[in-house]
Amino acid sequence: MKADKDFPVTYQLGKSVIHIVPPQITEEERQRRLSEVKKVIISLLSIRGENKCS
């Protein structure tokens, strides 16, 4: 098993050790994902706005 220093975040819950490792993505992929998140947020806010008017 790797040492804890090899992982960005490590949690220990009882006898379990959980290592959180983020995906290795390019800047282009990161921007694409952020763009998709923004589209979803705008869509949700739009739906919320429509429901308030009713």
C-alpha cells in the first residue's frame, strides 16, 4: 500500500482508510466540464424562475 503522502486526501474511519484521488484531466477537459456545469446551473435557475411565476 502507498504511503498517505501519495494521496491528496486521506480519511480514517475506524479501521478503514479511504484515499481520495482526483482524476488526472487536461485543462481542455476541465473547461469542458465546467461549461457543462454552468449549463446545468442556468437550466435549473431558469426552471426555478418559471415555477416562481406560477
